Amino acid sequence: MKQQIEDLAAVRDVIHLYIRGSEGDVELLRSIFHPDALMSGYFQGHLGMGSPEPFFEEVAGMDSSQNDSAYRAEIESIDVTGNVATAKLVETGFLGTNFIDFFHLIRIDADWKIISKTYHQED
């Protein structure tokens, strides 16, 4: 049970780092994604599938008016089974819109890394 609680906290910490990184810290984002991670979803009606690199570029190019004080993010759920985990994040006000993000993470040695993100843009 103790390990389960520690794992939940560690995954929660990674998602909190994602939230912080999404506010403009691309190097922080890169540090929590596995180098072979995938990202998929619809943004402004266009399907994107591939590496998170376009997302990193978008975050790097943000100005402060794109992600203002209206940005909020809340972890809705986390599930850990052994060395794999899922997390669901609800974001409002990110790049002027709202998202539901689903993350898959894997433990490599002692570190949790995001291996995939699937997102849905809310209307």
C-alpha cells in the first residue's frame, strides 16, 4: 500500500510539472516526456498525431497574453498499476481554449515519464 501511495504522488508530481511547463517552460516539458513520446488529438478541428515537438514549439512561442491568469488545470484522476500509469487533466484557458488531456506514463528505473498524451479540445 505504501508503494501505491508513493507512486500516485510521483505521477501527480509529473503532471504538476506538465502544468508548470505548459506555462512556457519547454525545457521542463522535455524533461518529463520520454524522447519517443507520442501526442495525438484535435486542435481547431485538425488532427495532430506524432511527437510532442509541435506542442513544445507552440509553448515556446507563446506570449503572456495567450495564457493569462484565466488558465487553470485540475487533475481529475490518476491510476497506477505496477510500472504504468494513466492520468486525466482538465485545462481551461490554455491558448484561449479548454482541453481534456489523457496521459500514459511509464516508470523507467525510478523516474516516471510521459509516453503519450491524447487530448480533446472543448468547444
